Amino acid sequence: MKKVSVETSVGVFVFIGLICVAYMAIKLGKMEWFGDDYYFLNARFTSISGLKTGAQVDLAGVDVGQVTDIWLDNKRQMAAVRMKIKKEVTLTDDVIASVKTSGLIGDKYISLTPGGSDRVLKSGDMIIETEPPLDIEALVSKYVFGSAGK
């Protein structure tokens, strides 16, 4: 009787441990089981060098979403980005999406600057105003070769 009780206790402990590991894997992996908390927006950029799927989307320094897909728009020869934005965040049609770098050589992310329009963007809409990332190599080469002040 005592052997069965110990085996049952160990089995329950292992089961609870597996549930905890699965929960932490989902939370740390930022996976979502229910996608109702987000809506999707698209944007086109002339360049997104360094931006990756899963990158943060922020508004006023607060994380409000994530980059879910990146592809080349062959028709316009531009980089296209799909973002999922938290539903409680309301963006208007004159919002500006900029590719920024966290720190000097950090990861790329998208920063949203709100506008003042009355028209609210819906899921699937396109952000028209975009800014590509700052090209540090081009700035350094201009400075080194003397054309920065001209």
C-alpha cells in the first residue's frame, strides 16, 4: 500500500512539472492560443534592413504588437511588413511607422507615431506613411570621404 502511494505521488509531481514546463514554453515563446486580442496592419517600406519576424512594434515606447510576416511586394519593389497590434490600441490612418534600432547596434523594431486623423485603421488596412531605418554605413562613408558638410 505504501509503495502505491509513493508511486502515485511521484506521478502527480511529474505531471504537474510537465504542465508547468509547457506553460512556461508558451509564455516565454510569446505564443498565443487565442488570437482575438489582436488585429493586423500592413506597411510598405523602401528598406527594412535588419528587421526580422517577431520584432517588437511599439507606440510611445510601449510594446503594442509584433511583426508577424515580411515579404517583398514585387509590384512596387518594396518590402512589405504585416504586424499584429493589440486590440485596445487605436491607430488612425495618418500614423507613421518607422524602423528603429534599439541602442547603437541593437535589434530593429517598428516605432509607431500617432496622427490626428479621425479615420481609424481596421484589421487588414495599410499604413501609408513609413520611414526606413537610418543607414549608418552611408552616413559614415559620407563623413569619411568628406561630403557630409556639403
